[in-house]
Amino acid sequence: MAHAASVFAATSYGSMPPDQVIFGSTGKMKDLRDKVEKLGRTNIPVLIRGESGTGKEVIAKVIHDRSQLRTAPFVQVTCSAMWGTPLEEDLFGFAKGRLAAAEGAQPESVKRATQGTLFLDEIGDLSKELQAKLLQLLQDRQFSPVDGRTVDEMDLRMISATSRNLEEDVKTGAFRTDLYYRINVASIDLPPLRERKEDIPSLVQYFLERCAASGDGVVRSMSPELLRSFEQFSWPGNIRELENVVQRFVALGSESEVLATLPVPGARIRATSSGGRVSLKQIKKEASRELEREIILRTLGENGGNRRKTARVLNISYRALLYKLKEAAAAGVSIPDKSAKS
């Protein structure tokens, strides 16, 4: 099964971060923690909403671990990583007569999640056909393999996540209204990292300790200046992007290298101009480029990584946006996940 890179991925340092790292110290996250605790005591469907990289998978796993199903399987399917028949086969299995194609494959995800939790990440990317089959599973606890006539019964808990605006997709007909209400019995809205910057130091410390435990490089503490630069950045890629930057810092062992690739206004200038003459014209050029890049990345994150929608919002051509993103990636900037429908 294909999966996107996950925030707080399991490592030898520990399968899950401690609660103080997951939930931090802001009021928003305290309220979210209380809600997660309550939902953990139920088996109702939950929809987790938030920008790419905010840790939706982690919150889904926390809900599962707090529930009566904690000893049962937690099965994750990333809907944006597959499309059409491969995703349908992954979820519901192969029909009779297709056993050869399925040789060596795992049992379908729905069956593996029996009596446990099925977590559908980026559920907004499901096709209308798969939405109908998922609705049948939620309503009747039944499903059919691909092209199959037999119907299996299944009992499981559904947790879904999306970075899309499902309400807008319901209005346009891209997402079924009846399925939306089935998966959204309770909802959780994860705030982006730019709205909980007080938690950046503890997140950085956790990622540094995890790098040390995995032997990824010589781990050094960060200077207050670098941490202040982190707090000035809007983090369009959220926690996942912060984790990537910390890993870059550990691998390179140089704060100036990290500052040079971090699109914080003035960061590149501070990294390259110390001890030498500075051109005001060059400063203006660098500051303008960094501000433009930050706005593009923030808008891209707010639109779930959808390139075409981002280009429309920014009133630039799709080709121009792709060029600017390619330029940012070449500079070492983390780009939010690309939407399957971009």
C-alpha cells in the first residue's frame, strides 16, 4: 500500500511522540486535546480537517489508542496516493477470477481493519464510484470486491482526514452529501503551525532528539537566532516542513545553510551578508523574492496543495506557478503535497 510521508513517523526513538509534543501548549491545542480524549471514548466516525503536514494521521492514531479498539488493527489508506481500480482493490479486494493478479498482495484494507479502525487520509480525493461503495460500507456494513457479486459484512470504526474544503466539494457535487454526513458525525479542525508558533521550540527539540536516536548525524542545539527565524516563518508545509528543516540542519551541521534556504524575510540576507559589503539593490531583490515565495507557499498550503486553484487565487498562470515552485524547490524549500486533482 502506498503512503505519503507521515508526520511523527514511527522510529526507534518511539512509535508516537509524548502528548506534550503532539498537543503543545496553546489554548487551541488544549481544547483539541480535550476533544480527542472524549472522542476516544466513543466509536463514532470522525472527520479530521487541516492543512497538509499538520499531523492528521497522528491525531487519528491517538483517537484509536484512546479507544476500546486500541488492541485491534489501525489500518491507514492514503487516498491521494492511488486512483481508480488500484485504490478500489486496496480497499475492497479482488473479485474471483483476479486471484492471479492479487497473488502476494495483502488482504484488502477493509478486512484488515475488522473490529478496529480504518483511517482514510485525504478522503476528498475519492472518486464518486468509490464514495458510493464507502457509503454502502458505512450504512449497511457490507461491501463487494472489485467486479464481484458476493457481499461481505464488516464491522469497524471509520476515521477520515482531508486538507480539502469538503463543504465546497459537496456544493459543487464533487463529494456526496450523504457520505459527508456519514463521515462527519464529529469533526476536528487542526490549526496550522503558524497559529501555534509557541510550540515550535518543543517540536524542534523532539525532532533533534529523534535524529540523535536514529543516528542521522551529529546533533547540535540550535541558536536562539535560528529559533527566532523559525518563529518568523509561516510554515506553509506545517509540522512536516519543520521536521524536514531540522533534519537538514542535522545533516549539514550549519545554521547559515539552513537560513539560506528558509524563506523568512531577511533570513537569506543575514546568512550571506555578515562581514561584507551589502548592495541595497540586492537586499531589495532578495526580500521581494522571499516575500513572494512565502505568499505562494502559504496560499498553496491553504488550498491543500492544489496547484491550479492556487494559481487562480494568486491570479497568475498555472505555468508561472509551476516555475516558481520549481525555483523554490531548487533552493531547498519544502513544497506542500501535490493534490491528486491539481
